[in-house]
Amino acid sequence: MDWELIVCFEVHVELATATKLFCGCRIGTGLAANSLICPICTGQPGTLPTLNKKAVELAVRAGMALNCSINEVSRFARKNYFYPDLPKGYQISQYETPFCENGFLEIEGDGGLMRKIGIRRIHLEEDAGKLVHSSGSLEGSENSFVDFNRSGVPLLEIVADHNREPISSTTEARRYLERLRQVLIDIGISECAIEKGQFRCDVNVSVRRNGEKAFRPRTEIKNIGSFRFINEAIEYEKQRQIELAIKGAPCFQETRLFDEARRITIPMRGKENAPDYRYFPDPDLVEVTLGNDFLDSVRRNMPDLIQGRLSELTCDYGLSEDDAGLIAKDRRLFEYFVRASARIVNRKKLAGWITRDLFSLLKTAALDISASPVSPEKLSELVSLMEHGELTETMGRAVLKEMFQTSRAATEIIEKKSMTPITDIEALISVVQKVIAQNPDAVDTVRSGKKETINFLVGQAMRLTSGRADAREVRDILIKIIFP
Ligand SMILES: [Zn+2]
């Protein structure tokens, strides 16, 4: 009997705001403990929170990038629990009305088809402080200290939806996390540095028999440190749950820890459900109403998504993944390519001229694409001349070099140098015969079996014609004459 795996991530992302979510304290790492705190983020009596508008903007930006509907009115709630690094005894989070709901993230599924992995909600909440144990871990420590620098840092929680296209394998899980991280970095809401704790995930795992409709109890694995361990934890948990089910033993809904040394999950506590936290609307914060002006401005400031550019380049322009990857990386380069490709039939060829020839000229001159002396329109003209056989590739390369140095148009340079390709076959044959007569040793070497020496002879013909010969044709004629 085959089993289906159901994986749902809860990802916490630290937002790249300058200050905390409800006070003006700066955000920083590696600083002295409790150096970035104030009465608000340490929960002193009588203080009131003030919402950071930038954090809301970044949350909504994430929601738009992840295809969510944005709630016009949302509000903050208190999530009550006791922990020494949570001075108020509650965390300000969101419950019934988060900023964003019902989105999806598109990834390549195991069958090779694209899948829209459901995202149930995206909400904003404050981070807690950090406990520092005197001997590095809780066990065996005589003292524990608390550092509130992290207290009140804005966190975005992105919760996947187990009801809509959930992740069904460890490879999909990995693709989901990598893609999600890439999107969030791309829209500039966080650096998502895993080692700095800016991108943390908890994962919910359950299994059911193929065809089964109902869900079985799920377990949540907390705070896994790396993508590799996430895969191992999911795989371990899947096998453990299947074995329990086969034995007929119950699987409890609980929170488990992944033991990185032993590569197993171990029980931590019973999984809390919402009622355990006694959520209620935070009376210190009014409802947040996002007006159309605000939403429009978030939309306008949304940076392009690299993923969208990639799929446009491969699907609409027919580029190889390698070329698309090089061009999609930089939005300005992508725009350059799109402008240049307007009158080009062979876009792959254009991509090659950008990623090979133009890149190397830019690199030598230490310029980036926005400062290129060759405009997209001018490059387009050059490539289209070659497309129409009015210029050989060798000539094209020389012309591009001169265009780069002078910013002049290709036609201008060609006219000035009276560069036209040699199309007359008799003329080409006589050039080749001249090369053969001048290089008897090289011809012998080719005859004796060292075929690569033919490249040298082609080069000689190109030199004689100042690049006006078509290299492929020269090679064909050489072979016909040397091996009659
Ligand atoms: Zn503060």
C-alpha cells in the first residue's frame, strides 16, 4: 500500500526594516546584549505600541508577490503564553485577520509540471528576546540570561495550506523553500540569511494512504537549522508515521525536535492548538485599514521578480536555461535584452552576443549594462545584419568592438570601412588556394591526421580577408581541396 506525504511549512522571515515593529529601537546583530531596547520592547507597564508602517509595506509586498488576496482591514491579536524572553506574557501577532491570505507559490513538481503550492496566510508579528545560557545550553547551566535586542523585531510568518496543493515530497519541499527564499530576497523584504536566523522554518508532516480523504494527526518539527536537515527530518518523520500506522499504533499531534547528531526527531511537547493561546484582539492597537493609495504605492514599488523574468526568457523568448539565468539575474540586463530583441528572429543568437561578446567588453571596461556604449537598438541592428548574411560573425565581432569604443552605429562603421562579406565562391576558393600554397607544412599535418590544424588554416584565410570570409564556408572548401 502506497502512502502520500503531506508537508506544510511555517516560515518566519525577519523583515529588513531599520527599526522594530512597535517602537523606534534600531535592529542590529552582534551588539552588546540589551543595547537596543526601550520601555516598549521590554514590555514595561504603561507603554503603548506604535505600528511601523514600513513593516506593513513589506508584509503586503510579500503577499502580492505570493499571489495572496490582501485584506483591506486587518488587526493585531495577543498570543498569550509565558516564557522568560517574552516580558509582556504575550506576543503581538495576528489571528483572525492577517494582512494576506489565500496565495500560492509556483514550483516545479516531481512530475516535471508546475504546481501552485497553497499559502494559507501571511501575518506580521513581533519576535521574542533570546535566552543566553551560561554554559551554552540549558542543561548544566548555572545561570541563564535574557537579551532583549531581538524583542520586537518584525517577523513575517508565511503559512502553507495543507488543503490546497500541499508539498508531497522532500524534493518539492526543498524547491519550495529555495524558491520562497529567492522570491523574498528578490523583492527586497529580507536578506533571508539562514545562519543569522532571518529565515527559519517549522515543518508540519503527516501521511495518509493513497486515496484517503481525511487527514491523520500531524507533527510539527521546530526550528530546523539547514535545508539539508529539513529533508532528513521530513524523511525520518514520514517513515516513523508510516510504521506507526502499519502497526496500528496512534500517532499523536505533537511538536518534535530534530536531533541533528542522531538524525532523528524526538518528542518535545503536545502541539498547541489556537485555544491554548487564548488569542484576543490587542486593545492597544486599532484596526489597520489599507487604503487604495497605500496598496497602489506598494504595487508600484514592487521590484520585478527574477522568477518571472526567467520563465519569460525561457518560454516566450526560447532561451536556454543558462542564458536565461545570466540575463534574468539583473533587471536592467533583462530590459536591455527585451529592447534589443524587438526585431531579431533568432533570439538565442542575440542572447549569445550579449552574454559572450558584450559581457566581455563590459568586463574589460569595468562598466555595467546601464553604462554600455552600445545601446540595445544598436546591438539589435548589428545582430540583424548578421542574420541577413550582410556580415560574417568575425566581422561582427570587430564591428562590435569598434561600436563599443566609439558608440557609433554598425552601418556607419561598415560603410566607412567598406566591409562587405565575400559571397563569391570563386573568390573564396582562390583565397583558400593561396593559404594552402603559403602553408605547405600545416597542410601536410592535416593530411597526416591532425585535423585540428585546419583551424589554423581557417584563421589564415580570415586574416587574408580581414574577416570578410564566412569561416564555415572556408573550412568546407579547405576540406574539399586537402582531401579531394
Ligand atoms: Zn524598543
